[in-house]
Amino acid sequence: MFKDLQLFFKEFKSNFISTGAIAPSSPQLARAILKPIRKRPSRPIKVLEVGPGTGAFTFEILKLLKVGDTLHIYELNEKLFSYLNKKIAAKLKGEHRIDVQLLHTDIRTLKSGLKYDYIISSLPFVNFDSRIFCEIMDNYFRHLAPEGIISYFDYILPHRLRLQFLKPGEHQRVKRLLTTMKSYLRRHQVAYDHVWLNLPPASARHLKKPLYTEIPEKIKNN
Ligand SMILES: C[S@@+](CC[C@H](N)C(=O)[O-])C[C@H]1O[C@@H](n2cnc3c(N)ncnc32)[C@H](O)[C@@H]1O
């Protein structure tokens, strides 16, 4: 636990943009983010975790998986990847009945024929620009099963306080990003929870594909 904190803080200082937090997420945030998986069906499921860091969610996800399930994990940061790789190997001890793959890869390269039942994303979206946010979210939706759920969190910071942390040139970027995020939430959010016991407090958000995006031609012409 102390090692997790130490490494996370070190990476926060050297890679602020991609790490995006000063400490790993709390067990309370993990519980809120993993609410949908706890109601998983009994058939084998496919899960994608993005940005696991030191594994605050990963080991909780593993507790919910069964034989035949799949967990793919994408981590960009090399030090966090190596650290987590060792922790997962120690946990699984050569157990292969769950297909767990940890990849040292940028999620923006994700291109597979797989459709995931659950996508758990910890990316620090607020540090990205709105174009990259849309690119990643749209790719998540392309890789989501029809009834699948995307879960992610954002930090609860009063707007005035957030502005204190930004350089003057960043105000426009963040304003655009927050507007874009809100439009995704309006279209897709099905549930959310505020979690105060986290540093900083956060909102866990759960998104689904809309029932349909447009009426298929076949039906329109009937
Ligand atoms: C806010 S931390 C969350 C870590 C952990 N899930 C937690 O909640 O404690 C964000 C994580 O996303 C990773 N990350 C950032 N950009 C990424 C990308 N493009 N592809 C994959 N991982 C990325 C960072 O290296 C970091 O581990």
C-alpha cells in the first residue's frame, strides 16, 4: 500500500498530464466504479480496464471475475506497467483460467474486433483536449457490447478552484472539454455516484449506448 502511494506520487510529479492524480483511488471509489460489474451475468464476460496505475481497481475487478472471463488492461506509463505486471503475476500465480492481459500500450491504439461488456476507464480526461476525449470515448463505444457499460470518474472540483490550477491559456481548453463531456453525459449516462472519500472527491459515472442512434432504413420505409 505504501509502495503504491510512493510510486504513484513519483509518477504524478514526473508525468502530471497522463497520471492526473496525486494518489491511487480509494476503495470507496473502486466500489462505486465497479457497481455494474457486481451485477454481472453468469455467462463469461469481457472487461477492458484503461489506466490501472498501481491497480486500485484491477484487484477488485479480479475478485469479480470467474473462469472463462477476459480482462484486458492498457497502461501507458512504463514504471506503473512494470510494477503492476509483477503484482498481477504474484496474485495469479500462473492461474490461467481467466484470460488476463496487461499491455504497455496507449489506449488510443485500441483496434480489435472484440466487444467488451464492461469498460473501466481511469484516464485523466480533464488534462486532455476535447478532440482527444471524443476520439477515446467514440472508440470505447465502438468496442462496447450492445448492452455494455462504460464506467469512468471525474473529480469534483468547484469551477473557481479548478481555474486556480490552470495556466491562463488553458481556460478555453477546459471550458470546451467540460461542455463536450456534458454532452456525452446527457446522451449516455445511466447512473452516477458522488464519492467523498477520495483524494480529491470524485463522481463515478456509468454510460451506455443509446437504445438506438437512428431508425434503420428498413423500418423507416415500412
Ligand atoms: C488517474 S490515474 C488512475 C490510476 C488508477 N486506476 C487509480 O484509480 O488509482 C490514470 C492512469 O491512466 C494512465 N494513462 C494515461 N493516459 C493513458 C493512455 N493514453 N493509455 C493508457 N493509459 C493511460 C496513467 O499512466 C495512469 O496510470
